[in-house]
Amino acid sequence: MDVIKASVRWLLTRLYRVEIKGLEHYQRAGGRVLIVANHTSYLDGVLLYAFLPDKLTFAINTYIAKAWWVRMGLLFVNFLPVDPSNPLSVKGLIRHLRRDNKAIIFPEGRITVTGSLMKVYQGPGLVADRSGAALLPLRIDGAQYTPFSRLRGGERLRWFPQITLTILPPHHFELAEDLKGRARRNAAGQMLADLMTEMMFATSNYRRTVFQSLIDARRSHGGRRVVMEDIERKPLTYSQLITRAFVLGERMARETRRGEYVGILLPTAVSTVVSLMALYAYGRVPTMLNFTAGMRGMHSAITAADIRTVYTSRQFVSAAKMANVIAHLGDRLRIVYLEDVRDAVNWKDKIRGWCAALLAQRSFTRHAGHVQPDEAAVVLFTSGTEGKPKGVVLSHANLLANRAQLATRFAFSTQDVVLNVMPLFHSFGLTAGTLLPLLSGIRSFFYPTPLHYRIIPEIAYDINATIIFGTNTFLAAYARFAHPYDFYSLRYVFAGAEKLQEETRRLWADKFGLRIFEGYGVTETSPVLAANTPMDYRAGSVGRLIPGVEYRLEAVPGVAKGGRLLVRGPNVMLGYLLVDQPGQLVPPAHAYGEGWYDTGDIVDIDSEGYVWILGRAKRFAKLGGEMVSLAAVENLAGRAWPTAAHAALSLPDPQKGEKMILLTEQPDATRQRLLEQAREEGVSEINVPRRIFRVRKLPLLGTGKIDYGAARTLAERLDGGEGAPS
């Protein structure tokens, strides 16, 4: 038997360059161990048999064990048939482990057909709990790209990809003693599912640079794979993108320095992504300017990042009517138009770029130097509604970690088509809408503005979009104008940046039969922190925290439920760039220690790990000694008038210190109607604003969120007597 095992191991090593990591964890796991592995291909059992020490027992589904080729393999190993529908077979596995044995099981119960984790069954979690066995997570990576997987037609398969087996530290369940029956089974199953997703993230290779990941993506999916397109309808492949990045990057390098913050003032388009990759190829840091922030906001951003050069487009400047803004910016920095760069490129530049793309790894190292994963990758800016905009510096590892965190919770496929209408100066549009599909072999279609409510549903229908990202404001508008069949091909609809209203959720479900997956994050965390998923979903919550994120809730005086959310993880920013300290990185600091970031949000996290947003810490009003959430007031108004937008604000009051004002787009809104809604729901009258002002349109940011800075100015003017309340 040892000779056969050694021979199989030798053959697999030669064919697949198999590498095994973490054997020390196997050795210290003890004698009573349940090894849980993801299931990527028909090779998985052979790989584990050949490369794990000892003669292990495989827990095999009784139906699968009937196949002739499985029966042949079982001649060489110990095995226990497990029937998920038969409690006795599960008890047999428990007894086997209690005798201080080791066993292997695939908790998914089947080979993945998505490339990601499938449903994780509760049974193995219950087995570990009742047997007292240590759980030893093992990640199989690479076998999914062989012809022995079930991804044919989806992934680009090859005969001999490298395969890696990674063993993580052993884990013991610690369930409350009072948990019994179904509740205990559910808890054990959830802990196992979380352990598997944490394993998938911990073993993902996110500690790279963005451009290195682009090169790796071309190697995995093929240089001829089309990965992006925009309204010009000129599809771009991986090889074309990398070639253009080197051509444009060489020109950019003549006018900038390595490591310099370089401004990008461009819409959501292919040319913007090419510009980003060009800067990465030559070691520059793209700094995404928010063209909806106005002159003052852009000046603050340019000062904070000490920007000396901005790349933009004459076509974009003309379409966005920004000629005056550009004229003012031109007085203090260099403005470079991409049209001029394109006209200056000659045939020699193109040949050099083509040659550089052929040897992309060597060219990248030569031009960019040895860029580290923890170096700055991009600068994004906060909205500035609570002061001057701050530059948020995200590293390469931050961006790629967030991409990997999302990939552990969602089954993205190379057959997906992403419609990205979110601006790239917004972290949601950059990380989720652009980098995630680009580096995963998924085709993206870029549309320059999310405000074309009639056109975007038509675009989704035309390109057969399967994934779309948006805010509540945008998704509600698309649903109102779309034909019921426009979104026939969608699999995932993601909502972020603002609270998803119940009316929007219901409209998408009723009209299109689609469930919106609401998530939560902030720019400083690259941005996603939590998300609802097909397997973990609670309407009204923003889902469960993603793998790799630690959290603490800090008590807030006057808030009885929940607390102020602090987080730490690989997706938390490097730091801020501030207007009063131009170009100087200010890392996040907190009394809890290095790496902790205060989100400023008040949240509640329930016993199952679902996050419920209660409001911004700065968006609470103290009325009569009681803390009132302005977000909760807006939700109350949303239930009273579900088709209108609302903004609750706190203004100074000479007698009581603070007072609440509601701005609403509801034309017939009255305080009496809101009082009735509060009484119907049993909500205290203190949550009903003293005054309600009806406005034609609430001010919005470019991302679709309410501009609370402008809304506050409007409320102060109306409350001062220039408008009439309800």
C-alpha cells in the first residue's frame, strides 16, 4: 500500500507540481480529527490520499460510493458510507471519531459547479460537535481548472495546472451548553460554513499588486478573453488592455514621478480603466477625483493629495460642462488630455508597448520597481458632507483582500456580465464594479452615468447583464422606468451606499422577480464590510460581516441597543490625506490599538451575526435627554410615503438644544400623517420631527446618496422663514 501511495504521489507531483502547506497543523491537531475540505474535482480524493500522512478514513456519500470508479478507489482507503438522510450513518462517523481516529469529509457534498463554495451541509458540523473532534480545514486549489472538474464551459480548463493543498490550524467548536436539538444543529452548521468561508479567504492570494493580479488573470483566462466594453462598443481583451497600459503608461511616466499621486478626472469608461492600469504599470498612484464635488471639493482633494498632474478628456469635459472648473484647476496644476496623449503616440510607442505586454511580468518589474502589496494603490475621497473631503489611501492588498472577501460569499462565474454604472471615484464602483470582474475573468460593460434611468434598463437587456450594482435611489428609478423583461438575465442585484427602502425591495421582487442583496461598507474599508448573500439573507439587515473582519461595538450614551462599530481587517485603509497636511499619510488610530478603524456608524449585531444599521453617530439628535436616530426617522417617513425620498436633520434650538426637521419630496406630506404612522407602529412621538418641509428635489451626491451638507443648508434656510412648513 505504501508503495502505491508513494507512486501516486510521485506521479501527481510531476503532473501538477503539487505543493502542500501547513503540515505542521496536521501534526498538532491530535488524534481525534475531522478534516473538512472544499470539493473542486474528481481528483480531490486521490490528492488527499496521496499527500496526507497516515491511512485516513473517507466519509463518502452512499450514492456516490456506488459509482464503479469510486469503488475502485475505495479499495485503497478506509471509508465510511454516509447517507445525509439516515441519522444512523452519521452516528457511525461520530463513533469512529470518538475512538480517536481521523476522518475526511467534503461538507459541500458535491463537486463545485461554480468554482466557489457550494452549500455547506450541517451534518459535518454536528459530527464535530458531538464527537468532540478537532476540525481541520483544508483548501484544495487548482484542481478546479483541470478537465476533472465540473467547470467545463465556464472556466478555461487546462490539463496540468499547479495544485496547492493548504492546511489551516485546527479548530474546536465552543457551543453554549443550553443549545439543544435543532438550534444546536443550526449553530454547528453555521459555524462550519463560516469556518469554510474563512478558510477560502485565508488561503486566497490577495497579497499582491493590482497589476500583478491583472497579469495573473490573463495567464488564467487567456489573453484573448474579452473583459470590458463601454458605450463606444469596442470590446477589449486582456492582452489589449495590458498593451495599452504599457503604451499610455510610458507617456504618463514622462510627466510624473514613481510613487506620485496622479489625478484622474474621467467617467466610468474603458479609457478610465486603461489609465488606472497604465499608472500601476509604471508605479504611480491613481487619485480619483470626484467630478460631482464642485470646485471647492475638488480644490480640497487636490490640496490634500498634493496633486500636480491631472489626466482628463476633452470629450468628457465638454459633456460634463466642466470647462470653467478645468480652467480654474489649470492655474495650479498640469492638465493633460488623453486625446493629446493618443495623438502623440506613434508606431514605435505601439511596438514597444506590444513587446512589453508579451513580457508583462519582466516589464512591470522594470518600469514600476518592486511594488509591495502594502503600498498605496489608489486614493479616493470622502464626500465632505461632514467637513472638507479627506483622501482615503487604499493599498493593493486592501483592494485585493476585499475582492477575495466578496468572492468567498458569492458564486461569481466567468460567464457573468457586469453592468457597472457606478462612478469609479466611488469605492463601490471601483472595487466591486471594476476590479472584481476584471481580475476574475468576468466581462464588464461600463456606462458613464447612473442617472439615465430609461437607458440603463435597455442596456442591461441588450448586453444580457447578469450582475448590476446600484444605490437605493438608482435602483428604485430603474425599476420605475424598466420594462418587466429588461432585467430577465440578472442573477445578482447589489445595493449599497445608502439604506435600501422596503418599497424598492418589493418593487424589484414584484416586477422582476429579483431579490436585492443589500450590503454595507465605507470607503475606508475598500469598501465592503457586510453583505446579504443567497445563503445568508435577512431583509432589512445589511447581512453578515465578511470573512477576515474583526469587530467591536463601543457603547454610546443614550443608545440602549447596539453600539458604535469599530473594525479591523486586511481591507482597512492605510490612512488619510488631509487638507491641512498635504501629501502626508495619517494612519487610523484608536485606543484599541493599531489597525482598528471607527466607522462612525451605530449598529446592532444579532445572535446570528446579521448587522442592522441604526444610523451614523453624527446622525443622532438628542431630544429631551433621549438619543433619536435620524435614519430611523427617515425610515418612518419612508413607510408613510414609500415612493418619495426623505432627509431628517438636526438643527440647533435655542430652548431645547436640538430640534428635528424633515425634508421630503412627498407633495402632500403633513406632520399629522407622520404622527398617525408612528402611532400605528407604536413608535414614540419623539421620533416625529417638529417641522416638515416639502421640497421638489432633495440634493444628491454623484453616488446617489443624499447630500446632507446641502440638505442641512436648505433646511436652515427654510426653517429661517424662507419656506413654509407642513
